[in-house]
Amino acid sequence: MRYCLLLLTLLMLGGCNQTINQPLQVREFGSVKNFLHNEKNTKALAVFRKVDKNVVEVSSQSGLFVVSNPDDVDVYVNKQRQLPDGYVPPDLIEPKVAHYADSGDDRRLMRAEAAEALEALFEAATTEGLDLVAMSGYRSYDRQAIIFQNNVDRNGEEHARMFSAQPGTSEHQTGLAMDISAASASFALEQAFSNTDEGSWLAEQAHKFGFIIRYPEDKMAITGYAYEPWHVRYVGNDIAQAIYQKNLTLEEYFGYHFEEDNS
């Protein structure tokens, strides 16, 4: 018997490579620990672990699922899925593009495959007379913790959760994400970037280089984050093409359903 409730509550947790065509409204729950208190849900989690080979445990500290494939370009982290404790990407390099951060700053770094793709993306933009600037790439767990706490202190926790990932759940820690801006946007990371020539071009061309706009407009109910036209995530050409063509989020791309475990 299919667990319909789990499709709604756990869609954001990802699983099989089974795409869906329409956005789903996903109810966010505060902690996986709370979800596991229900015996039926605990049984379903056992099925979930069989289906999603990229989740191996629930963190005893955060109560979130811990991914087992942090080095893969299709690693999937969000508000319910975190990286292993102490994770640092294995092959961080500095892409040869225009950077906003000073030389030697970790924010200039990306995973090697993503960095090469970013170089191609920026080169293509240049041929169109557009000047993109790499603002912020890799962030360590500790740096993300500072960013999140500063956001909480300035704007409150509710606002912070809309725009900042809690440490351990940030795509920037994977080394596969880059925030991009331009002089036309005053090098700001704001939604108005989408109205610039650079922002419009990025939204329509990023997928050709293996990137997606990770947090699209009007899909906060699915991703859990407000619209970020500046935040691109490298997922590889095949996934990027599928997500762009079907107007999906990464959550929707990694959609799946549960079947009752009768074993």
C-alpha cells in the first residue's frame, strides 16, 4: 500500500531518479526526529532507506538525514538532508573567472568539474557582451554557521531560514554552488538581479553548462527558500537539461514514492 502522506512530507528528502511534471506543495516538518516518533513512519523510513541509497542515518544532533554521497555531483542536500560532519570537498580549485572576493579567499573555490563548467559559462556570457562576476562559491561549515547566525541576529530566525541554510545543509559546502552577480546589479545578491541582462541570460543559459537556478521563483513551498536568481548549482548536463526543460526544482527531480515493506 502506498504511503500517500509520506509522498507529501518526505518529497524534499529525495530518492530515486523519478521525475514528476507538476510542482507539489510540500509540508516542511521541523525535525526528522519528530517524524520518527510515529511507529508507522519509522517503518516507512526503513523502506525509504532501501529506496534511497544516498541516505544512511539520521544525525543524533540535528535530527536530519545524512547523505552518503557528498562527493557526487548530484549530491542532494536541503533542509532535511545534511552533509556528513566535517565534510570538505576533495578537489577544490579556483575557476579562472572574474571574482569579487580577494585572492586567497575560499569563496573563490569550487569542485574541479564545476569550476571547469563555470569557466565555460562565463566565457559564453562574455561572447554575448555580458560580464558575470563570481561572488561566493565554497563555504566551510564554520563559515556558514557564522553567516546563518548573523542573519538571525539581523533579521530574525524566520527570515534567516528563508534566505540562509543552516550549517551542514548548505549547497555551498558541497563546492558545487556559486553565487553570481554583475556590475549592472551593483554586485548585489538580490532578486533584482533577474531583471538585468546578465540575470536574464543566466536563467536561460545556465543549464547548457550543467547548472540550474537552484531556488526558482514561486517555488519556495517546495525548496523551502526564497527566490535566488543569483544562486547556481552544478548538477551535470543531463540533470540540468531535464530540470530546465520540465521547469522542476531539484526536489521535484528527485521525487519518489513509497511502497509498504511486506518483508
